[in-house]
Amino acid sequence: MSSFIEFKHIHFKYQQGEDWALKDVSFHIEDNEWVAIIGHNGSGKSTIAKLMNGLLFPQEGEIRVQDLVVNEETIWDVRKKVGMVFQNPDNQFVGTTVVDDVAFGLENHGIPREEMITRIDNSLRAVNMEDYYNHEPHRLSGGQKQRVAIASVLAVAPELVIFDEATAMLDPKGRATIMETVQQVRETKNVSIVTITHDLNEVTFADRVIVMNEGKVWFEGTPREVFKQHEELQKIGLDTPFVTQVSRVLESKGINLVKEPINHKELMDELWTLYSIK
Amino acid sequence: MSNSFIIGQYVPGSSIVHRLDPRTKITIIFFFVIIIFFANNLLSYGVLAFFALLSMFTTKIKISYILKGLKPVWFIVIFTFILHLLVTKDGEVLFSIFSFEVYSGALYKGLEISLRFTLLILMTSLLTLTTTPISITDGVESMLNPLRKIHFPVHELALMMSISLRFIPTLMQETEKISKAQASRGVDFRTGKMKERIKAVVPLLVPLFVSAFKRAEELAMAMEARGYNGGEGRTKFRELKLQRVDAFIFIFSALILVVFFFTRV
């Protein structure tokens, strides 16, 4: 079975004479997989997102989405398969009301009106925004706007949804609802997910994590494996989550946990079972 | 800024006028604007005034609210009236104030122009009072559609209008934010000479423009990511359908038009 998306030795720079933003990047994403791409500012993670649906093109290398090579001719087909939620909630809201915004993507793809109505209904329900049908964007909070953006992407029925720092401009509450929505989407829809973030707390739900540093793939593995790289992560400018810090401190005191915890519950489970396991 | 901020002056309601198709309203007003220049006696003006007042009452919007909306225009109406009194020299002299002689023709002409003005503004403001800006946009797009044949960018124009409408509140919020930020840095927008106050606007406008350009760029990228590829092959979610009520109002307006032409001299 072939991967959903494949990056083959991608080189990319924004302008002639500049340094490479991406240097020889290769990776793949499988069907129904949740991959988190992390890295600090300027590590090239957002560039990857824009390459995935043809907003940018690489200077060297080849990107494949299923059987399509991403280039000028295929971008419209690629964009049907790959949806994207951006960082700024305001600057991706095109319609004058919620329902118009969700309709925008469907209109672009020439979906007949009758089908639009059911698709809009379903996708707004999937993000719990069905009560805000006729709301204008300025009457919604940032988190609500992002949920509408997710609904707009889902309505087109893509096979991969990219979240390009979709929670970066939200307050903690909005952030939590968006992460919940993403998990809900993953459980109910048949889609692959790519979350791009610099917040390590958000990668715990992913199947696989790709850590970017200075335009290169620096590490690839499960969240648990990534968190074990505690000190190296800090060296490349990423803050590790609280639970990882706790387990590192315990380790330095000579208390080794059996399993690397990735969230609060796992940490607590490790702690209260520690004595009996010994 | 309140949360219920509404673009334009639209007043929600469910009257017949509210429920009319925007195209019906635009067409009727378009013809009204032309027809009013054919009125030439008291009775024909009476017919038009009757039509305008009838429309006004059917909207069920408070009369005081409608009149309040006309406030800024009163000045122009009165100004043209006075100008006519002073300039036009037709008919006989009615009376004279100081050395100015007021002619009867001037009085009639002045009254006529003022009445025309008032009716025009009343009718057009009824359109914006009973129709949301977005459905006006839809109406305009649908009516301009035939022009596509001569490569007139109808879809682009409509999209431009709806995006501007969508971003008016956003940019207003932003203006407020920037003006507070600048005020906290000591920029004074409220006092001082005219020249100084105009100067104070510069630190408000520059950041606003910069951010508007940034927004435009990001919005364009988001639209592209969602598959926007110009008007070709696009379907429309908003749909305009003429109802029975539209036909009824059309016939009624046509009858008024016939009556109008009989009353002319």
C-alpha cells in the first residue's frame, strides 16, 4: 500500500539567494494517520503545510498526493483532497455569515445546491456550531471562528486536513475546544490529520511526530519517543510539557518510571503504581 | 462598539417589502427614479408621493426612524430650495425681501425640486432599510449577469462587494484597537486645531493600512487553499427566487405607472 502523501528529497527556498527553508526533506503520511509536525519559528514547518496543497512549489524534489504529483496542473485536484485550517481566525473567514463561509469552498468546487445544504448541515454539526448558522464573524469568538473554518474544510470532504498552527492565536479555552474538535473529527471521519505546532502539549494525541529543525527533519517517532529526547528538544528551542519535566526530575533523583508518561493521567498512574511494581 | 452592530441601516422585519426579492425592489426603484423626472403637474406628483408613502407604511418601520435616516439630506433639500428662490426669475413677482425679488416660478420650481429630492431619497433609503447588504449584492449580481457575455467581471465585482461587507466590522474593531493603542502612547485625537487633528490621524491610518494589506494577503491564500479559482464552474449557495408576492407588486407598480401617465399633462 502506498502512502497518502509522500515528500521526496524536497528542497525549498522563498527567494533566490536566500538560504534553503527546507533542505532534503523526505517523509510520508499514511491514510488515516495523525502526524504532528513541530519545530520553533523558522524551522520550516509552515512551509511544509503550504507545499502539501500546492500553495508553494519546491525547487527540487517531488511531492505526491496519492497518485498525483503536485504541480500547477494538479493543484485543483490536490486541494480537493487536502484541506487546510490557518492560524488567523479572522483572515480565513470569507463569507458574511457562518453558513456562507462553509458554502464558499463548496461553491468553488461546483457542488450542486441541494447537496450543499446537507453537507453544510453535517459539517457544522461535526464541529458543534449548528446553532450559529446565521451569525456574522464579528459575533463569534476566535475559537468559534476556527471551528467554522474546520467545518468549511470538512464540508469539501477532504482526505487530509492540515492544521497550520490553528490554535496559536486562541486563548486556552479556545485551544482546548479546537483540540477536542480535532480528536472528534478523527474519530468520526475517515481523514488523515496533520497538526503543525510549536506547542509540545498538542502532539500527545498524534500517532507520529516529526520534529523539524533548521529546515531538516530532526527526529521522527511516536510522541513518547519524542518526549524522551527532553534535553535535545530544549536545545533546539522547544519547551517540553510539564509531565515530561516531572519525569526528568524524578529520573535525576534516581526514580525511574516504567513508561514515559505523555499526559497527566499517565503520570499519575505511573506514580501510584510505582511502589507496587517494584 | 456594540455586539449588535449592523452594516448599513438595515432594520430586520417581516413585512411584504422585506420579503420581496431584492431584484424586484431594485427594478422598481430604478424605474421610480426615472419616472419622477416625467412628472409635470400636481396630480402626477401626488400619484408618485402616494406610491412612496404607501411603500413606506408597508415596511412597518417606525416613521420617526425613517425620517431620522433622512436627516443629513434635509440640508441639501432646503439649500436647493433657497437657491431656486434666489436664482430663478420666471413668472410674476410675489414679494421682495430687501432687494431680492421672489418670483412665483421660482417658488414652484423650488418646491418641485425639493419634492423630487425627498421622494428619491425616501425610496432609495427604503431599499437599504428593508434589504440586507448581502442580498442587495446578490440582487445586483443576478441583474448584471447578462453583462458576462461582454466579459464584464460580474462575479468578481459581487465577491469584492461581499468581502468588503464582511470586513467592515473587522476593520472597525481594528481601528478602535489601534486608536486606543495610540492614545495610550499620547496621541490626541479629540482636541487641538484642525491641522493637528488631521496629523493625529496618520499614526492611526498607517498601521490600519499595513494590517489590511496583510489580511488581504492571508485571505487570498486561504481562498486559494479552499479551491477558489475564479468564477468559472462555480455554483451558488444563495439563491434568489421570485415569489408570487413579487409578481403582485410588479403588477401593482405597473398599474400605478399607467395611472401616472394619465395624470400627466
